[in-house]
Amino acid sequence: MKDPAQQLVVRQHERRECRVPVRVRVGDADAERVTLSRSAGDGSGAIPAMMVDASGGGLGLETSVFLPRGLRVVVAAGFGDTLLEMPARVQRVLMNSRKPTYYLGLAFTQTGDARAELADRLMQALRAAPAAEAAPRNGNGGAGRC
């Protein structure tokens, strides 16, 4: 029998807490499987969310819209003149409150060097973003804070 400590799931990447408004849309590969209602967002097919943590392997988002596990999405985050689009897959869904508010644990879908480059660009943007400039350019509004 394994030691219980050996059975623990340990994160592969250190998480960085932040508060950055983002937009989430269903990825092209799953667009036929999941369609968001017009009332779920602004009618553009994207929903607002708040990035609450980030790591070399993915993101943590809070949103009022339930997205199922396994769904492929694209998360757009604006930092000044830079817009990062991050393809990811919903790995975990937790309901945080009865409002409702959901926590979505997302894993980047890119692999190898492409994933490392994306994660590096995101971490650099989070480090460089002043609180007043961390809001996305895509009209989500509000100031981000890292």
C-alpha cells in the first residue's frame, strides 16, 4: 500500500494570484458542441470573466457562466497595447457561490515550446502591468490588479 503522502496530487507549476478582466469564447473545435446564449455575454459569443490566478500550465478564472469540463476555449487578456489569446481546456469547475460564481481551472492546450512561450509572455505581461493598465482592450472594462 502506498504512503498517503505519495498519493497527493501536487501542482506542476507555481500559481501567481492576480485580478485581470478577460473575455472567454468557445474554441472553434467545440463551437458545434457548445453554443453560448446571447444572454450569457454581450452577443459576440464571448463571456466576461476574471483571471484570478495564472501559472506555466494554465489559468484560474471566475465567471457567472457555467462551462463544462473538457470544453476548449480561448481566453483573451489585454495588457496595454498587447492582447494575449490563450487556447485552453476546462479541467476543473467549482461553484464558489450561489450568485452563481464558478471557478474554472484551465490548462493551456499548446504543448512544448509553444506552451512555454505563451506562459512566459503571460507572466511577463502580469509582472509589467500596472494596476490601471491591466484591463483588456476588448471592452471588458475595469482595472486589473496583479
